[in-house]
Amino acid sequence: MPNRTKQLLPAGTPVRLVADVEQRDKYKRLLAYVYRTRDNLFVNLSLVRDGYAVPYTFPPNVAHTNEFVAAAADARNAGRGLWSACR
């Protein structure tokens, strides 16, 4: 996943962070949806759709849960990304 993230967001790439209900979890980690500024790519969803991430929900931050779950199932069924090693 780190290499895929670096491909999508090379150092210095402008991004826009969008919070859901809460901005931080109980460990003070920032929770945000990441959009690449130049083309508005939804980076979180792209990583899941391409098979390089799995959804992990932090309620009450559930705005995109259905999209993530569907994208993950599709990636797994298609054997994309890291799922290609699980055939």
C-alpha cells in the first residue's frame, strides 16, 4: 500500500482533507477523506477500489461506508491489487 499511495500522492502533491462527524479518534489520529486537488481523485476510495486497502470504519464517521464496502468486494472478486496474491 505505501508504494501505491506514493504513486497517487508523490511528495508535495496538494490534497484536500474532508472530515466526517469526528476529526480525530480516541488516539488523537486525524480521520479524513483525502482528495487529490488537481483532479479531485478520492484517494481513500481509489486505494480500496484498486485492492490496496480495506475499509475500516470508525463510527460515527460512516459517510462513505457503503462505497468502500462495495469497492472492496469488487476488488477482491476481480483479484486486483493485493488480492491478486490470494487467488
